[in-house]
Amino acid sequence: MAKVLEFKLPDLGEGLTEAEIVRWLVEVGDVVAVDQPVVEVETAKAMVEVPCPYGGVVTARFGEEGAELPVGAPLLTVAVGSAEPVTGPAASGESAGGGAQDESSGNVLVGYGTGAPAARRRRVRPAAISATPASPASAPAPVSAATAPVATAARVAPEAQATTAVPGPSAALVPAEASALSLAEAQGPVAVISPLVRKLARQHGLDLRHVAGTGRDGLILRTDVECAIKAAGEEPAAGAAPAAAPEPAPSAERIPLRGVRGAVAEKLSRSRREIPDATCWVDADATELMAARAAMNAAGGSAAGPKVSVLALLARICTAALARFPELNSTVDADAREIVRLPGVHLGFAAQTERGLVVPVVRDAHTRNAESIGAEIARLTQAARDGKLTPAQLTGGTFTLNNYGVFGVDGSTPIINHPEAAMLGVGRIMPKPWVYAGELAVRQVVQLSLTFDHRVCDGGTAGGFLRYVADCVEQPAVLLRTL
């Protein structure tokens, strides 16, 4: 006999406490294998496909797409050891968690996973049960994580009751839901999940069979019921001339600050609250840097791999500058009132994606040359565009390089990526009039800006760092001393 096991949202690491359901990869009734991804969730760090540690038939899902669930909340239930789809609701948390497991998962997330199967216990064969199949109107449906499905336990022996739930006519509804059913619904099935929607319709005498659902697969949402109630209240009385409907006032759009957008908002706000930052900037003649890049790529040939990018050269310049000015590769321990200088450079770079702004980190950038840094930047950028960056690839940076020149702007005052101490911003490189060798000429000019934590250094150190970066941009041969 099948056991119904509950799979909860696992700990995704990096101190994350919640995740948003982006897309379900399975439906109720689907057969899943051990470690098969069942749902795609978005955390404050990245998009993650969550594998299920059980193999069997999906009996229930918890949470609609777009809902936020805390770590440890139920995701779905799986009937293990049954080849037939199970259409009844899952057992409660007590029955789902008990008993031995027939299959174990090898795909372990941070702080989560299943071990080897527990020792088998002798079970008492349950007595025969006679139950009438549930009608479509009373069949269980997915609900939110806040209202897990409740099943009526079958009359079975005590040992089998701990891990078995048999669906019956009364298993689909809790008492609160049953009291909210409208009389109209009793005459035919309607696509409604939420008991609040049922109650709202009943209170206003609305027949849900006459409401068109705008949700997934025709699901009737609360907004559908509210619109139907409003439309019914505005119908003119018999014989009365219809009054001209007033133009509805435009309502402001509200966008929830969650996921990547919420994480960015929180981090930038914290940076502004805690870090006394200052910004200095300088214009630099990048003509020689662009010529050096062209020479590098021409000398390498097509068989030498990918071209060296401008961002890779600027990243290499940053690592050389941080070796000279280590104060900017540090963080502040406010509780201990200490400046912590970090031994290695983990270089973050800002990348704009469809999901928002993310900052992947090139580990141990101080040990890499321009070609190696460029290859790692290209790899992380592609992973960011595909939404496949892991939380570990988005944390641990010690200094950030922000190339906002790709947006066609010259300058900016970057906000420090907390808890780092500085960020270098790079504007677009474009032809401008410039005094070169005592004469006016058209040169490739770029504006560089450095935002720094004034607690870790004074303006002299920040200015020295920025001036060294500008010198390397104008005369790339300066870098030869550190290569």
C-alpha cells in the first residue's frame, strides 16, 4: 500500500529563509522519480530548481505560482510505492513524516536530504474499506501553504495508520470550507480553490457557475468574484434608462519588492544607512588601452580562444591597484569597531539581467591574468542571463567593478555593495576632444568614478587608487611592473 510522504521547501543556503514559486514542473497525478526537479523557485540570490527526494505519484501541491513560502513549508506530497495515480488529498504532516522510506535521495541541498532507508517494520494488513469515489466537486485541489489539505484517516491498524491516508468523500474539505460552499455549487462543479472565494460568493448570492475564471486553467480568483459582484450591483433597474458609466480613475500599479528586486533594495538601503561613502572621479584617455586590447586580440589569433574584453582589462587593473592600496579591499566590523583587511580579491562585477541587477563574483581575481578573468566573467555572465547562478556565485565579493557605460552614460555615483568598502564605476568610452602631446586631438575618453567607505581610508588613499587606475588606462605599460 502506498505511503504519502510530504516534501518541504529545503534550506537553500546562504541564510535564505524564503523563496517564491516561479513555475511548477509537475502536476498532481504525475509520476516523479527520485531527485527529479519538481518546482522552480526564486530566492533573493538566484533561480533554483528544487529536486524531490521521493519517487512516486504527486498527490498535492502547496502554493500557487508567485506565492512566497518559508523554508520548511510543505511543497508537495508524494504517494510512494504506488503505480496508480492518487487523486485524494495528502495526509497531514504527522502521517507524511512518519514511517520508513522506500527510496532515498542522493541530491542533497544545503542542510537537507534523505538518508538510507530505515529498518522495515511489520505492518498489520488494514481492514477492507468501502468508500464511494469522490465527485469532481469534492475532489482535492492545490491550496496555499498556509492551508494544508486535511484528510480523514481510514480505519486501519495503528501501525499502518501512521503512514497511510485513504481518500474518501469527506477528505477534500475541512469544516471551515464546507460551511462556505454556496448552494449553486452543490448543483455542479466549479473551478474554485480558495474557501475565501467561495465564502465571498455565498455572502453576495453569486452563482459561481456563471463566473468566468481568469486564473490558470480557468481557475476562479477573488478578483473575478469581486468584478462579478460589482457588475451585478451596477445593473440598471427594469425599465430604467441605463446611466452612462463614469470613467474609472486610473489606479497606481503596485509592484512587490521581493525576489531579486527585494534583495537589491534591502542591500542598497543598508549600504546607505551604514556606510559613510564619498565619491571621486576623473576623466582618462583610453586610446592606448583600446589599442593595446586590439593588439592582444590580433596577436592571439582565432585559435587562442575568446577575445580579451575591455572589462577584463579593467578588472586586471583593479587587482593591481588593490595590491597597492589594500585599504579598499576590506570591510568594517562595526560591532568590534575594527577594519578587516582581506587577504584575497574576490572581484564582483555588476550584470544586468531580465531578473534584475546581479553581482557575480570572480574568485581569487588577484591570482588571474586578464585572459583568465575575461573567461570567468563570460561564464558567469552567461549563467546570470540563463538564471542559473548559484547563491555561492553571488556572495563573498570584496570589491566591485560596475561598467555602466554599456547603458550609454558617462558617469554615475555608485552605491557600495555592502559590506564591501569600495566600487569602481566605468562610463562609456567615446571620442572626445582632448589635449594630447600639447595639441588638441580627438581621443577615446572614459570617466572613472570611485565610491569608497570613508571609515577605511581618507581621500588621499582613494585618490591614489583612482589615479593609478587612470594611469594604467592611459598607459597600459604601467601594468608591466606588476605582471
